[in-house]
Amino acid sequence: MNETILFVEDDEEIHSLVSSHLKKEGYRVISAFDGDEALVLFSRERIDLLLLDLMLPSRNGIDIVQEVRKAHSMPILIISAKDSDVDKALGLGFGADDYIGKPFSLLELTARVHAALRRSTQYTPPASLQDGNKITVLDLVIDPENFTVEKNGKLISLTAKEFQILSLLAARPNHVFTKGQLFESVWKESYYGDENVINVHIRRLRSKIESDPSAPVYIKTIWGIGYKLELSP
């Protein structure tokens, strides 16, 4: 397995329990107990997944997520006792990929970690993009080979999930995707009607590619159904 997890948690008992379990599962675990230490380790080590609590000394989890997202699209899983819809939306909206509330079972946590790493390493571009050709939509240029997006020649930093959603929409312009289709295509899991994850990722994607996210030109909402990417304004 050999993937490296940066685990950031200031509760020593939880930290020891989770770290030991993940190591038994075959992962390499790097430990940090506060936000500043986490950022130092992130800058020095090759990390495959970031697992962190929201409430941390020196810098909170949201600050860490924002800093990491400036440079990397690795999977980020938030764990926190603040298990409310507001906190979930806040965490995911700033770039986290998943959220698990305390208390949690080690079995559930391990399953989430496995799934996040699997999705990040097994993403396959839509068939129409697999030949490596760039696709242009208005002033967006999507490069599936290098996993980059440019707007008016300027590189836009997207997370892996944001790039996957945009690529899927761009592969079939003007086609309406339901939220379930988007979730199952990108997350590779069954969709049970929880719209929060899709809504948050679409909102964050729009904030990066749209000049006015409140009046989107690219990604259009089809109310009650889902989303589509339009070829013309």
C-alpha cells in the first residue's frame, strides 16, 4: 500500500489510537499535533492524504485546508466533534473531500481513507478526453493529460474532484447530468440523495471559473435535475 497519511490531531489518545490502526492497515503515518507543525511537515514530505481535526492549536483545520489547497489536490478528510451541516459545508467548501464526525469507528474511518485514496489514484477521464486532446469551452482550456485548466491563458488551481466534475461536464457539453450521475461518476460510490457534497463542489468550482458565480456562464443549474456545461453564453 505504502501511501503516506499526514494525520493532524491534538488529542493524544485519539492520535495514538488512529495512527496505530492506520499503520496496521499498511499506511505510513506522519503525525502533527498543531497547525503550524502540519504545514511544516506538508512542505517537507510527500503526502498522499491529509487527515485532520478542525479544532487545532496555532491554526485551525480550515486554515490548513486552504493552505494545502494552494499547492496540492491530495484527498483531504476532516474529522471533528462539530458534526453539523454548517461545519460540513464549511469544511467541504474550502476544499476538503470528505467529513467524518466524532465519535467515529475505526472501521468507518478506514473505509473513508481507502475510498478517498482509491478515487484519487483511479480517476479516468471521460472517453472523449482520453486521447489527451485539450478541450476549449469559451475562454476555458481543459488539458486532461496534465490535469490543468486555464482561463484566458491564466492557470486555475482546481482540486482533483473539481477537475473531474468539470471534465465530465465538458466531455458532453449541453448534456444535463443529474446530481446522482455526477456523484457516482466522480466519487465512484452509490448516490443516496445527499446533495450537499455535489452542491458544495459545484459552488466552489464556479467560484474559480466564473467571473460572476451568482450568474454562471459555464455551469448552468437545471432546477430539480442537475447541471450542464454550455458551449455558448
